[in-house]
Amino acid sequence: MVFFIAATQWMVILDSLVSSTKYEIIKTVYTTHGSEGDDRARLAVIQNTLGSLPLTNIATLDAITTHFTRLIELTSADEQFISNLAHSLANCMFTPPSSHLSR
């Protein structure tokens, strides 16, 4: 648990894995298409957006999501834990740099 907290704080100090420009694109996709039924179109935009990140950022996102997917599967985590984990990690990975400074 201490490692997770330290890693989370480390990620907050650094620039986000997803730049503020990419963050705004993803945010717009979810705010304009969040309740519509066409998940494929939304997913395609998000995949293209994330696919344009630097390779190191893509590899880091892949490693983080793979690790926590395995953790969830191995521990049979409940929905509340998964939701809390997603919110914690999203704040580290997808928050624009200007928001880091205001914390």
C-alpha cells in the first residue's frame, strides 16, 4: 500500500501521462457522447488519441493497466474497490498539468 501511495504521489508531481491537449480531446468525447449508445465511435476517437502519445507514455499506460487488471482479477475485487482505484489512477494519468499546480 505504501508503494501505491508513493507511486501515486510521484505520478502527480510529474506531468501527466496524457498531455493536457489529449486530455481535452478525451474529455470532450465523454461530455458530448457520454450518454449515446455508439460506444464504438467514442472508443475509436479515444484509441486514436492515445495512440498518438509518445511510445514511453503508451508503454507506461499499458503496464499500469495490465498490472491493475491482474490485481483486480487475482483479488476478486468488488465494484467499490474498482471504482475507487479507477478514480485514483485517473487523477494521476489524465489530469492536465495546470490542475497539478492547483492541488
